[in-house]
Amino acid sequence: MKVETEETSHNMPVPEVASMIYDIMTRKIDSSYEITTRSVTVFKNIIAASEWKTADELMKIIRDQGRILMEALPQENVTANMCRRVLKLIREEYDSAQLRTDESQASLSLHKLVTQTSESASVMDYTKPKEGLRGSLLNHLQEIEMEMETTKENLAEQAAEHIHSSELILTLGHSRSVESFLKSAAKRRVFEVVVAECAPACRGHALAASLAKAKIETTIIPDSAIFAMMSRVNKVIIGTHSVLANGGLRAACGSYTVALCS
């Protein structure tokens, strides 16, 4: 009979992670917002349902599951970033709880604060159990979910400040954030939108149809016409899948062409 060791079980994806990988690979979820919210939900379930007693044990579980996600989905930066954010949140919550329970930390003298080195300040033993850590982490992840739910609305509220009347706006493909942004601007501004169809999926057709229903003057063009149209364009607004630390981004096919012509 095969005996599964603890190390082997940690290297296996939990059902939520396996289901998420399958859904992304089969394109059941593909937008960055859906992937981010699903990642938060997965990590919430791991924290709530996994058997762990200390922050160190939990961080090992999160690292293992995050590594599985990164190896299975190397191009999805969102899942890796969310894993790192959860690990950072665990450390911060543990450190805060430790400082609250350690009376000596609350009464540090000025001399100790000045002479304390960064190395000694950063040393923390995460192998000690901490009461209430699970609940605190779940509450913080709930706050992150609420913050993400209002992101699109917060962006749309600023639309009228960036788009002015009689402007010609060029966009590419179909981004829900861009769609919401343009529809919000149309409530106070009159402008025209040119949508590049974004071959081969041609998702720009769906955006053009949605904008037309909202009474926004919309023209759809093939990707090959971007260069010819650019001289008339006042602003380019495109959605991105993810923004990298070096300023690069992952976006719809054709975004590089738009950038070169801008």
C-alpha cells in the first residue's frame, strides 16, 4: 500500500487550486479581475480549512500551493502576486499580534529604539501558535475582496476628468474596465470611439456593440487600419491583463502595434 508522506501531500494541489488551474487553462475564467477574485477565494479557503497551528505552518502551505499555481500558470502574474500578498499579510498580522501580547515591546525606551538594528528588529519566531490569527487573516482577505469590487466603479468615476467632448478615442479588444470607463464618460461628454477588432478572436465587436447600445458613436476597424486612423485619434485607452514591475504589461494582441503608432 502506498503511504503518502507529509512532504508529498504538501506538494499536491488542494481541490480549490486544481479546479482554478483547470478553469483558467480551459478559459472558463480569463479576465484579470476574475482570476484575482478567484485567487483570493482560494487562499481564503486554504486558510479556513487547512490544518495548521502556527504561522510558519500556514506560510509553508501557502508557498507550496502558490508554487503549484506559478508552475502550472507561468504567465498569470496575478496568482503569484496574490500569493506573495497573502504571505506578507500573514507576517504582518503575526507581528502585530506579537507586539500586542508582548508588554516589553510596548514600553521600549528611547535608547532601545535608537540602538535597535534592523536585523534584530526583523527577527520573528513564526513557529509559536497565535490565537486569533486565522480570524484576522480572513477578515483582511474579506477587505481585499471588497476593495476589488469597487475598483471598477472608482475608475469610472474619474472618466469625465480624462475624456473631453468631441474627442476621438481609440481602444482595442474588449476590456470590461474600459467599457465601464467609456460609458461613465458618455453620461457627461459627447465623443466618438474607434474600436480595433483585435484579431483573431475579434473581441472588439462585442465592445463596439455594447457601446452602440449605450448611444456612443462607435466605429470598428480592422487591426491593419490602426496606423491610418491614429493621426485623428486624441486618446488611446486600452485594458491590460497585468502590469509588470519594470513598467511592461500584458495586454490584448495588437497592443504593441497601437503603442508603436501612438
